[in-house]
Amino acid sequence: MGKEKAGALTPKAISNRIKAKGLQKLRWYCQMCQKQCRDENGFKCHTMSESHQRQLLLLAEDVDKYMDTFSREFQDTFLKLLKRQFGTRRVRANQVYQDYISDRQHTHMNATQWETLTEFVKWLGKEGHCKVDETERGWFIAYIDRDPDTIERQKAAAAKEKMEMDDEERRAKLLERQIERERARKVDEPESVFTELKRDDEEEKVTFLMPAAKKKESDPGPSGVMQSKPTGLQNPLMSESWIPREKKKEKEKAEKSQKRKSALEEIMEMEEKKKMKTSRKDNWITKGIVVKVMTKKLGEKYYKKKGTIKDVKNLFVAVIKMSDGGDVLKVDQEHLETVIPAMGKTVLIVNGVHRGVTASLVSLDEKTFSVTVELKDGPHRGKRIDRIPYEDICKVDT
């Protein structure tokens, strides 16, 4: 009677699985068959197997094809690991390689066109994939990220930083102008001179006297008689002649205070103007608004007819369902026009500072081709906005 085969839970079977789980020696690995052997005897048995011989016949047909495939797989996996784990930081090439070969199913270097890691690192530097430099500690590499999305993010960050710098410079220049204006105002004022406090007699008491306030001279009246500020006990006719003069002075002070703006107000005005410039966009079409077709290329049937935008393609192409007949058309934004509803109806602001906010139409000015609306939502709800151009608002489909 033959000997029974060992079960899967015997100590020997468990030991074999533990040994096969970890990394094995590279010289006992067959890349064509993707077979890892534990020892020299196992590798010899594998090379003599029929499946290995078939793989060698396939390899002999086109050696360069298989080597290029293995080289490309090795390069792509290595660069993906470098980008994901280290980014664009400078790191030792051997450290990246050790992390790469920790995967048991990796493509081995002896199956590629590069014999050593040094040759592969030099090739990466030559092809422009990485920045390469050699030091006493070995070869160091830094990944060069040429992904279009990454380049766009870098450009956007640089533009934002430049804009912030421009704002800071503008504020600094504005502050300098305020300082110069204040200096020019104080030129005629005498400078205070500080002297040392001295006294001849040590026992003498030091006293400080405040200067007495000078009485304001009264203005001469029509008869040449000096008039003083009226009080409640004086003639009421005199007090009436005094009131307009006081109101005039207060009005002049108020006008001066209004003319002189603080630095903060000037900065806020500049920011508001900048926001008005940057808030306008080339595309204004959006879902749910009613537009008018203004081209004859689609036929006289649709010329100057209205429809509702159901979808927007590539920001500038609208999918419109016509009101008459229900036909669905694709029309470029260039051939569309906004529709202005009746007074009190709901509109959508499609361009400008309040883009995307719904409002109700309050009034219409045909001379300036503009309207006045009252905002229905957003942080400025209930606010009235004047002089909005016709093309910046559009009727909403209800």
C-alpha cells in the first residue's frame, strides 16, 4: 500500500507556504514563465519542464520584442512608484529600487535592456524623465513631473501669487501717497522744540500755568457793530441771522469730510472695480433660460424663435428645445440672444458680478439699454441693482 500524500495542514505544507510567500533569490526566477523557485534544484526542474521549453520557443521567435516589453514595464512601474511615493523630491535611486523589488511579482531587471541600476539611472537622466546626480553616497534622482494637470496647477498658483504681490504693491503705493499727502499738510505747522527743565533755586516750587483761552472776536454786523454768538436771552432776530451762518459752516465741513476718502475706502473702490472686470466671462448660456435663435442657417422656421436651454456642451454650445413644435437643436452661443420678460417676472443674471443669481425685473431703460432688478437670493438678497445691460439678464423658464 502506497504512502498517503501529506495534507495541507501538516507542518511541512505550512512551512513550504511560508517560504513561498516571501521574496526569493533572483537567480531562481524565470521571467518568461513568471515562476519563482525556492532553490537550485527546483529551478533546474523548472527549466527542464515542457511549459518552460514552449516559452523559450516563443522567446526565440522575437527576442527584441519581449525585451522591449519587459523594459517598458520595468520603466513604467519604477516611475509610477517614484512619482507616487516621493513626488519631485530628491531621493537615493537604490532606496526607490528596494521599494520596487519588495513586490514579489515585479519585472526583474535581468530581463530588461539594462544590466545594472546605474545604467538605468543614467538612461532616465538622458531621456529627461528625472534629474540625476552622483554623490559619494551613490546615485540620486528627482522625478520631473510633466503632467498637463500639474503644469496647469503650477501656472495657476504662480498667477495667484503674482496677483497677490500686485495687490500688496498697490496697497504700499497707496499708503505712500497718503503719507506724502499728510507730510505736505504738516509742512506749514511749526515743529515742537523740547528743552530741558532747569531751575536756579532747588527749594523753589515748580508751577505750570496753562495758557488762557483767547476770546473769539465777534463778526461785525451790517451796521459795523460787533455781534456775538446769540444766546437764548438775546433778540430772536439776531439768532435767526446767526443760524444760516452756522449751517453753512457745518455744510462746508461735511463736504470736506466727504471729499477726503480714507485709504481703506480707496482700496475698497479699487477692489470693487477689479472684481467688476474679472467677473465677466465669455460664456453666458446656462440650463433653464429662454433664448432666441438669431441665425437663418437653421432655416426660416427657427429664425427669431424662442426655446429653452436643456443642456450646455463645451461651455458654448446649447441644446435647445424650441417652444413651437418641441424640436431639439444644437446652436452655438454666438447665434443666440437673451430674452427680457415682462415687469415683475423672474430673470437670471447670466454675466457680471452677480452671475447665477435669480432676480425680479423692476424697470427697463430703453435709452441706456439697461434694466433694474431686485435680487431674490444670495448674500445680497433684496438689494436693487441698476444699469444691468440687456445681455446680462435672461428670462427663466417656469
